[in-house]
Amino acid sequence: MRTSILAALWAIAMVASANAAIKEEPVTYTDGETTMKGFVVYDDAIQTKRPGIVLVPEWWGITNHMHDQARDFARQGYTAFIADMYGDAKTADNPKDASALSSSVMKNPKAMESRFNAAREQLAKQASVNPQRIGAAGYCFGGAVVLNMARSGADLAAVAGFHAILGVNTPAPAPGTVKAKILVLNGADDSLVKPEQYDALKKDFDAAKVDYRIIEYPGAMHAFTNPESTDLPFRYDAKATQEAEAEAAKFFAADLKK
């Protein structure tokens, strides 16, 4: 009898698992007159509202890598929103075009802030999201975006930058301005981030009394979380990726799920 009951429970569990899935849905929204095309990603097996995380992609735009990262966050119990920072989901397949697209945002702080906030608003509207518990994660160019948004006092509980570019285009924050706790997960051998940029970031954050932590992974280069990074100075690093993602999982759980 006990065996039969266990078998029945196992069968029910398998059916529930088969019916539950990570959902990815395109979302068309606007930033002023610009049409934006992002994605909301969540686990439909979770019935309650959950924390949300805005994902800001690398300079390539929304790629398979970002969808993979969003699904991973969904499996951890978040609703992820992949932000479109360029409009019409523009992407690039070479560094020249990617640099042009990312520079068009980074050189215009108001546009950067407006496009990030448009994505955040879309995430907060989702039925699966607790709008009081929203964080952000950014990768490379996206890391610079989320760090600058935190510096400017965006309504975020926690922000993580993966192999984040540390270019600053927002004013130094005043004490109490930065609401988010901040985690920077970079490669120690990232040639695109200079020591003086770390110094400037630490100086600003210390003066503003920001709760932050920086981790540098030995041997890891730029874009180390992206399996498609094969051409120097970009290189995928499985070990650094595993460690950084585990660190980010702890970080977000502590600040968004408490």
C-alpha cells in the first residue's frame, strides 16, 4: 500500500512538473516616442507575487545569453524583465556596431535613465511581481547601466553588475542617495576595466556610505559569463561564472526575498 501511495504521489508530481514551465513573453512598450521590445520571464508554477529583477544586456543587445540568464533568475523564484535599451530590440553582431549602439545610450544619461525606468515600470506592472521588491542585474554595458542607475538613486533594492564596465556618467551620489545594495562581479584580468575606475567607484561609494561589495575573479576576462565569448579580450570562464552566479543568488535572496 505504501509503495502504491508513493507511486501515485510521484506520478502527480511529474504531471505538475510537466505542466509547470518557465514562460517567456514578449512585451512591447514605449519610452517617449521610441518603441521598446523586451521580455518578461517567470515560472508559472509559482502562484504568489515574487520579487522582480530588471536585466540589462551586454552591448550586443538582447541575445540568447540574456534569455538564458533570465530563465535562471526565473528558476530561482523571480520574475525577470529583459530590458530593451536600444529600441525595436536592435542588436549588433560586431564590436563596431555594438559600440555605436551602447555609446548612444551611455553618452546620453537622460536617455539611459528613461529607458531603464521604462523597463522597470513594465516589470512592476506584471501580475507576478511584488513591486516593492525590485532589483537589477546588468552585464558589461548593462552593468554600467545598472550601477549608474543605483548611483542616481533609482528605486531598487539590490543591484548586481557582472563583468561591469565602470564608466560613470552620473554625478557622484550624496550620502543617503543610493537605495540599493550593490555587488560588482568582475574578472581580475578584465582589460576593459582600469584600476583607476575601481578607485573612483570606491571613493564615490565610500563617501556616499553605500553598502557595496566588489569581487574580482582571478584569471577571468571580460564577458566571462557568456559562452559565446571566444574572441579576446572577451572570454568565457565556466568556473568564474559558476562562482559569480552563486554569489549573486545569495545576494539577491538576502535583499529581495527577506
